[in-house]
Amino acid sequence: MKIFVTPSQNFLFDTMVSIIITAYNYGRYIERALRSCLDQSIPNKQYEIIIVNDCSTDNTVAILDNYQNDARIYHLEKNVGLSAARNFGVRKAKGQYVVFLDADDYLHRETIQVQQLFLDENHALNAVAIDYYLVDDLENHRERIKADEKPIACGIMFRKDLLIEIGLYDENFKAREEEDLRIRFLEKFNIYNIPLPLYRYRRHDNNLTNNEEVMQHAKNQLNQKHENS
């Protein structure tokens, strides 16, 4: 995989958490995602932001140029898809914990502190999820969702070594990759849900989940893979 990288000027010696953002043509939203990461309530030396730009063709690169000192930014030269881009981010992560943020979503400023505290103080927990609000393009809260009832891929803080142990994301999936990962993770480990709505999941016309054909194909692929599990 060919890449070129814009390294952060900051050397992170005390990194505990890696926030991983994967981006493909979400220039309209990615700055909001980044601002929510930079606004986290814990000291910035305790976490890092990793951005994997999956060969965007919009204005994503121009926007990311403004944040070279705030994040480790990797520009892939070939579009590899969400699963591979997330795996790339995990392999570059320095943190003990990793959490994924979609480029069109954003975080409450207490998100990382709350999740890190739960994992630090509860060694029997392998990952922690949080509830989330569905928001529109104006960031109005439309609905609060319980993540243990309707889980999503992002907003879950994992112990990085456990993600690596199960083999990370299956790069054969172009959708529903988070469902496959969750099935495999829960075969060996646990995910505890914190009933606080700290993640903001943006609904818009370009959400992949709106593509019924792609989602149905991935569902068939998921069923075939796990039918004998």
C-alpha cells in the first residue's frame, strides 16, 4: 500500500488513546469531526488523532493541510475501502486504546475521558460503547439511541491488543464490516455500554446505509460467513 504522510509536530510520549478517523470525500464534514477531537477535556498529550484519507477527490486534502500540527495524517494513494483504512489506522496507533470516529460524525468533549476512565478502572472490560444522538446537518438532536440495542461501528473504545488478536476488520467487507467485527470480538471478549449519549451520528443523504443494494449484499456475505458459527 503506497502512502505519503504528513507527520504531526508533536511527539506523544504519554499517549493512552488513539482516535482514528477514516475519510473519503467528506470534506464537508471532516473539520467538525476534527474540532470535536481537539476539544476533548483530557490533556492533549494523553491522546492522538490519526486521520487516514482514503484517496479523497474532493477538498479533504486542502482542509487537512490546516491540521498538520494537530494530527498524524496519512494520505493513501489508492482507495482501499473503509475496512482496510481502519486497519491501517490501528496499525499506526500508539495508544493502548483505540476509538473510531467517522469523518461525518463528532464527539461530545467528555467522550474520551469517560471511556478511558471506564477501561482504566475496570480491567475486566474489554471495550466500552456509548449511546448516541442522531443529528441532522444543522446538528439538531433528532433521536437518542441506545448503543446496546442499535450498535454502530464508531464510538466504541477498544483495547488495541484485543482488536489485533481477533484479526482487525475483514477487508473483504465493503459494508457491515462493523457487524462482522463485533461478532468475532464478542466470541472472545465483552463490550460494556455506558448509557451516556456522547457520540453524534450524522444522518444525511450520502450515508452508506442508504444504499440498499450494497447493504443487502453485505448482509448476505455476513450470513454466509457466520451461518455455521
